[in-house]
Amino acid sequence: MKTQFITDEKGNKVSVVLPIRQYQKMIEELEELEDIKLYDEAKAVKGKNVPFNEYLKKRSLKKK
């Protein structure tokens, strides 16, 4: 990974510069990890589970 750092007057790294493709890939991977985390949290909740198709049907009925 080709990265560049921006430093302050004391030489402390304060920012990073990386190619846009690497940035986009990193964002996509973080979003996927967030989805996995949310899924795991939802699975851990005790209660009645509703099949996704049934949820969609009920949701579309509420919009009418």
C-alpha cells in the first residue's frame, strides 16, 4: 500500500494520503464489517423472528 503522511511542525503524523481506489476499497470493507456487526446484534436479540419475505409483505401493506 502506497501511503504518504502529512506531519505537523514537530514531525508528528497528523494525516494520511492514499490512492482513491485504496480508500474506496477500505470504505467498502468497513461497510461490510458494519453490516456483519449489525446482523450479529440482530441475531442475538431474543424474540420472535419474522421471515424476510413476510416482513416485506407487511411493510408494503402499511405503506398503502
